[in-house]
Amino acid sequence: MDNNLNLKIGDRVIRNYNNSSPTSIGVVVNITQKRGDYVVDYGNYKETYRYDGWQRGGDVWSRSHIQLLTPEIEERIHQINLIRKCRNEFNNKKDLTADQATRILEILYES
């Protein structure tokens, strides 16, 4: 069974931890000659992954894997981040008026 991802330099990938929601988007910047490992740049750090997408190093509790970023996954990440931002804004909003609360609840509970 061939589990090779067949990624190329410049491919955009996502990093997942233990089948959770995607956490980071990176770019394949190198493929090692000897083992075919993928080196992925996430902007402020790089990580190395085996040919099958599993992270080199780490341990059983913090190992991640990568997969090719598709438009559907990118849209899902955008939606997750949008919901997360909305929830954070609610937590930070201390001066919510009764009128604003009413309008928000109308939106949340409309069918």
C-alpha cells in the first residue's frame, strides 16, 4: 500500500493534530533527497514530515500530519476562524446594549 502524498515544492498543506480541525496552513519548501521527507514552512517555523504525511519527531500525544489543502478545506478553515472570531468578540464586548442583544438574538434564533 502506497501512502505517499506525492506533494511538490510550493504545494499548500494543512497541519492536523489527532484528527482535530486543521490548525495551520503551510507551504512545502523542500523534499529531502534520501528519505523523501517534506519540509513545510508555516511562516515563523518549519516542520518535517515523512513521505506519508506524519510528523518526524514529536510523541504520541503531539504528533501531527499534513494533507494537501483543497478549496473545500480552505473554506472550512475560513468558516471555523470566522466563528472563533465571533465568539471572541462576544467575550470581549462588555458594553452590549439591550437593543444590540435583541437584534443578535433575533439573528441567532431565526428559522
